[in-house]
Amino acid sequence: MELETLREKLAGILLKTEEPLSASELARRLDLDPRRGARIVYEMLPHVSKSIRARYGKQVYFEPPTCRKCGFTFSSFRKPHKCPKCGSEWVDPPRFFVK
Ligand SMILES: [Zn+2]
């Protein structure tokens, strides 16, 4: 699939969804392999959120990743491999939505 088409599809999914979705959930909806696709989704997100803002005047937000062991909340939307506070790898991925 063309990158441009993929970006438009991603924007469409984000604009339509009623619940926040993680990168791998978004990848699945784009018919991408959830693992590899999640990386592609992360790469496309900055561009897609810019075009959603430009075209629809809406903003892409994210629920930050959270450590499920100690509750640490991350400030970046990129899913970290480990919690910097307790070292746990049990981290909830960020979930994206548009408002
Ligand atoms: Zn932790």
C-alpha cells in the first residue's frame, strides 16, 4: 500500500474511533502485522496528527503509557521497553484518540 494511502487510512480510523486505540490495535485495523505495523503507526503518527490538525482542526491526543507494576506514567507516547522506576517490562501501551 502507498504510504500516503496508509496515512489517510490511519487518519480516518483515528477520526472515527470512539475509544482510544493503541498502535498495535491501529495496525490491526490497517491490516498490518500488529508487531511490525505498530512501528509503522508510530512513524506515521507525527505526520498524521499534523494533517488532522490542518484539515479538521482537531488534535491527536494520547493516554500515556503506564507501568502496570508501580503505576509510573510516561511522558512520551513512544512505548518504552522498561519502566525507568521499577524496571518492569509490564507496560501498558499508549492509546491514541482525536478530539
Ligand atoms: Zn514501574
